[in-house]
Amino acid sequence: MDYLLTEEQKMMQDLARKIADEKIRPVAKELDETCKFPYEAMKVLADSDLFGVYLPEEYGGFGGGVFELCLVTEELSKACGGIAVCYAASALGTLPILIMGNDEQKKKYLPDLASGKKLAAFAVTEPEAGSDASAIQTTAKKEGDHYLLNGMKHFITNGEVADTYVVIAMTNKAKGARGATAFIVEKGTKGFTFGKKEDKLGIRASATSELVFNDCKVPAENILGKEGMGFIATMRTFDISRPGVAAQALGIAQGALDLTVAYAMQRRQFGKAISSFQGIQFMLADMATEIEAARALVYSTARMIDAKKGNVAGVSAMSKMYASDVAMKVTVDCIQVYGGYGYMKDYPIEKYMRDAKITQIYEGTNQIQRNIIAANLLKESRKK
């Protein structure tokens, strides 16, 4: 389908596709097996100015928005969902600064993040605070002109490889979610260390680690917004970032289908290519249709966010939920087309299924997305 991309967007998409094919696809298997972070691929993306596609020009960005971020993430994910999320997770850690930061904070942090010189991470999740972000136990106690952070975050994408972190901590537990505050914390800050690096089912090239805070001294000027706005910062960030996860899922699904179509055309059984069998054709047709429907939803949601029109929470949740469910279904069906070979690591298709699974879980499980969608649906109905 023609989504009426501008010439600049097409060039950006083509560049991301070229990098994916030439620099990411050849190393995807090795990095998946070794769990090594793709430093070289990140440098190529930085040198190509793709880290700043969604950031304003005044901070060294391209001047685009969530739509441009989705275009790049989708192309990278066609080659490797794990390497793509290293790129996208830096945007997740940057968005709270863009949304809630003051002029000084934006000038200090955004240029290096836009250039890819530094990577970012967003730290919300804890052992007892996953879907329930209001259950955060990490605390921040004010002492003079700074705060002391104590606690632990886990499952943090870009873990120890990031340079700039946005951390959600409780400044007033008695207020529940309204007692959460967002802080910018820099790597190297005294009292900030790293714990366990996770050994994951999929997206294994990405670094997923624990962050440990032990009387970590953070300047008061590093608060995003003001005290008590941490939960608001989190929700606003996820409303904008979820189409990025959807784009990752979309790219994984499309990448898997592309490989499967090529395999079906060359794999022969009963004297003919399996692509000639109606049963296989129906599977391919269903997958292609579901992917295109997901793409239409993701693109329209991203454009709606960039236009700053309407309540985006519901449609953002829809795009993330639908695209990730499609990715999981498609990758499983792709393995089925491959048959026994699809179950073997000699072929790349099983990796796509492993990478797809996390898109149904992080940045809010798909069960939580359905809660959000239903809540917005009922809210809109009451207004009528």
C-alpha cells in the first residue's frame, strides 16, 4: 500500500533498510547466540543521523516525530528485533526528557542523544512493579539541593550500556502514584551501579540489566517536571512510545514473512514448490493481510500522535496490542510453513518467533493494553 510518504521519509526508510540488510542481518545470528551488544551497528546508525529522526532540529534532530521513529524501527526489526530495540529503547529513555524536560535539561541532554553519541534508558520496572507502575519501591529522599535514591530497577533495556537514564522513584509513598517523581540520572553517578544482566529468550543482542541505587546522589535540578509528576511522565511517555513497540513487532512480522515466502518458493515437496499448495497460499495470504492491517493502524496512530490531536492513549494501546499479537501469530505460522526446518537453529525463522514474544509483554502487557482500550472506550461513551 502507498502510505504517502514524503521524499525525506522515503530516503530515511531506504537508509534504514540498507543498514539493516548490510550491517545488521549479517551479524544478527552471532549476536543472538553470544548476547553481545551491537556497538558497531549503533555507531553506523549514529553516523547516519538516524538517532535524531524524531527530535526537534534545535537539539540536533531531524525535526520529525513518532512516525519517522516507527519507520526506522520497522526497517531495522525486519533484520533483527534485538538490535532494533537497542535503538528504539534509547528513544524510550529520551522521550520523557523531550516531553517533561525544561529548556536547560533539553539543551544539556538531547543533542548527545540525537547524535547517538550517548544512549538512553527508561527505568520504571521493579521486581514488584511491572504492570502496576504505582507499586514502585525505589525511593528518593531530599537532602538540601539533591536527592538520595535507594532501590533497584530490573528488566531495564539498554541496562548498563546507556549513558543517560530516566528513573522513576517515590518521593512520597503516602501519596501512592502521585508520590512518584522522574529523575535524570547519569552513568557514573556515585551510588549508581549495575546488577544482574538477564539471559533472555529473545532480543538477546540487547542488554537487559538491573540498576542498583545505594544512596545515589542526584541533583534536584535533575527532576523532570516537579515532585509527584513521575507517574504522569511515565504514562505520557508510554502513550507516545507504544507505537514504537508496535513498529518493532510489525518489522519482525514482515521480516519473518519475507523469509517464509522465499522459502516456500524454493522448498519442494511432491515434485513442486510448496508455495503452489493452496493450504500454504492461504497461510501466506492471511499473514500478509494481518501485517498490512497492523501497519495501517501503527502508521495512523503515529501520525495522530505527531498531529497532537485527540486522546491518543486508547489508539496507542491498540497499535501496540494488535501489532504484537499479529507478530506472534505470524512468526508461529512462518515456522509451520518451514516445517521441521523451522524448529532448527540452522534457519533464522525461529529467532523471529523468540523476538516477537517480548512485544506482547514489555511497555505494558497486552492484557494491560486491553484494560486501557476498554477504559478509554467507556470514558468516551459516557460523554455521549
